Amino acid sequence: MADKKIIVYSAEWCPWCHKAIDFFKAKKIPFEVRDVGADQKYAAEVQQVSGQTGIPVVVIDKDVIIGFNQPAIKKALGLP
Amino acid sequence: MSGTYDVAIIGGGVAGFSAAMYCGRLKLSTLLIVESRGGTILLTNHVTNWPGIKAISGMDLATNIEEHAKEYKPDIVDAKAVKAEKTKDGFSITDADGKTYLSRTLILATGSATRKLNIPGENELENKGVHSCALCDGVFYRDKTIAVIGGSDSAVKEALLLTQWAMKVYMIYRGEKVRAEPINLERVLANEKIEIVNNTNVKEFAGNGKLEKLILDKPYKGSNEFKVDGAFVEIGRTPNSELARQLGVKLNEKGEVMINRHAETSAPGVYACGDVADTIFKQAIVGAGEAVLASYCAYEYLQGKKR
């Protein structure tokens, strides 16, 4: 799990994005936030990565998880 | 704890955590089964009708209520409750992983879900131009043209929120006049970015891989095709009352759980509060009040008091 690269595409005002960020913080798992509200480059990037226009999007290595889907995130991380 | 709880609360929104807080105050052993912490209030950008707080984000309000409830140390299980049954001494609740919990009373705070239009293209283009959360996804429509479908107070608030990003926001509503709280109606009528298209239904979301246009049931400016970059559906919500249905609790024609002024349902020992209940004014403050009543009446029920 320690080697996995995690990116959370989010926006400051998006409640489910905060939930996703809090999830990783609570578990002390390192991750990178890409703010689609602050940077248009990331807004375009998340559409390219996920093929849709909704946030949050959580990317764990090659797994692209749309929405704050805890079971899918745990599965991608190998957590119980 | 294991064994039988005094009360099991199903739902983790304002009503659920308010009930957990109050059951804690009443020294009831409390289990909270939560599919998703926060609930519908998370979709509200600014809450300005919570007494004592002039303005707070829905996220912060939900977090504050959760933290307050946790002061009383309820047991919290993050799981979807899928089955509820009456037992000899109370109730059993089973979650999606098959784990079963027992309680002597039950508070249903299961909330509501976004209602869909159920028209062609809605599922195929979901999050590809068709959305239900302006707060989450409005950012993708900077300087774009978008439509909000619906005419309720929630739809009006969504439209107002979206104007911070969009160039133009159309409100497409099947009725004659939008049904917003007066303060919000004033705001929407004064906003130059918003145009209301009334007496009109959307029949289809059309586009190749992403939303390109709406198909209307009557022409707008000479055409039934209405070009937009995005659409937000806000036509109300449906109550999550499946567990109540399983228990044989009386529901109204909308599927909402019928409660009396004590938050009691038709089944002894079962209470309901928040958006799942048949309250006419769905607001967080109302749900919190119902949750307190439900908690107190569960407490009295456990004491053997009869009204």
C-alpha cells in the first residue's frame, strides 16, 4: 500500500471531496490533492482520466474511482 | 457493546446524529448504523436557517453535529442496513455484509435519495453533462450554458449557486411559477444570468458521449432542441423507506413514513425523523427537532410509560 500513488481530484466547496480527503488523512495515507476549482488544467485532466465531469475522483495507481466510494477505495488499497 | 441496544438509529445525516446525541443524553445504549455520514445537508453550500448560527456550510454543520453526538460515545457502524425485522423483544437489523444487530427500539433516520427524471439519456450521460450535485460538479461549467431542471426551492438554490461559474443558467420547469421561498425567489428573479423557461418538460438528454442538448416537449424560440453544456436535475427526492416497509410501518402515498407529533410511527417502538418522515417542510432544523422527540419517546417507551 505504501508504494501506491494516490491522487484526489477535488474542489474546496465539494463536500464529498472533503470526505475523501478526510478518509486518507484519518488513515495517515499519503496522497496528492489536485484542485479542479483552482486550476483549470486539473479540471481538464480529471475529465480525461475519468471520462466524466464529476468529483471527487480518486486515482490509486491505475484504479480510477469516481465519487467517494469507500469500498472501492479500500479494495484498491487492499484494506479490510 | 454486544447484545441488545436500547436503541438503534439508522442513518447518519442531521437527524440520525441528532438522535444519537440525544439518546446519549438520555443514557440509552445507542447503536448508529450509517451508510454515508453527513446526509443531504452536505449538498447545501450555505445553511442560513439554523438558529443561533447566521451562516455555516452544510459540511461544517454536519461535522459539528456528528462530533457533538460522538461526545456521548454511541457505537457507530459504517454500513448499509438492508433488513429490519420485529423480534420477540425488539428489532433485528442486518447490514449489507450480513452482520445482524439487536435493539429494543428503532429510530429510522434513513433520509431520501435524489429523484430521477427517468427519461432517455439520463443514465448514459450521468456525470457526462447530466448531474445532480451543483456544489460538486458546477465547477466544470465555467463560462458555459447550463440548465437546472426543476422549480422547487432546492432547484432555485442550485441555479443561484451555479451562476458563480456558468455564463447562463436556464431553469426549465414544468409548472407556471417556480415554488421557492420568497427570499430565494427574489434572488433568482434579480439574477441576470438566470432565465426561467416555464410550462416545459425535458423529454430526453441527447449527446454522443457527452450531453449536447435537451429535447423539450414544446418549442423554445422555435425549436424543441435546447443546446446546453450541462444539466442539473433537481426535481425533488424520494424517501429511503424500504426498512420501514419491511417492518410494516404505515407509509403515505409518497412512500414517506407517517409519524405523529411524538415522531412515533404506526409500529410500537419504531420512530422516524428527518427527510424519510412525512413532514411537509424538509429542513435540517425540522429533522433535528423530530430526532429529539423520537429519542425522548423511545426513552419513555423503554421506561414503560404509556401516553
